[in-house]
Amino acid sequence: MYTRKATIATSVGLHARPAAVFVRAVNQTGLPILLAKEGLDPVDGRSLLEVMTADFGCGTEVEISVAATGAGDDSVRAAVDRLAELLGTDLTEPG
């Protein structure tokens, strides 16, 4: 399993549009990404409903993880790293 920590930078957290942007990016990886914060069970990063209802607010440190898959380790790490970078940006801004 590969994991990486990230901090949510979007001022409204992962709600509505920012959550949709993140979930779309997760689904583009084709990987079973899990998103968790301390004290709570992880949620499926491919599910907009799960991500939106998990209360990932601005400044929340989350852990992005993916179980071993058939994909190469380097491509899995690169995908998780891109998702972590995405969470560190303001997802309410266009582009």
C-alpha cells in the first residue's frame, strides 16, 4: 500500500465543486483511492457522496492511500502524488 499525507487548501474544504474536481481526478487514475482523516474510517475517493459527507474541511490533514494493484509502483506513486498536490491547491478556482 502506498500512502501520502496532504492538507486541504480549498477554503470551503471538499464540498460541492471542489469535491467533484477531486473525485474526477481520482477516477481518471483508475485506482481504488482511499481518503482518510485522523479518527475516522477511510472513504472511497471515487465516490462524490462519500467525499462530500466526510467533512474534509480547509486545513484538514488527510491521508491518501491505494492498495497494491496490477499497475507499476512508479505510476501508482505518481498518481497519488498528483492527487496530494491537487488537494494543496484552491479547487474553487477555474482550471
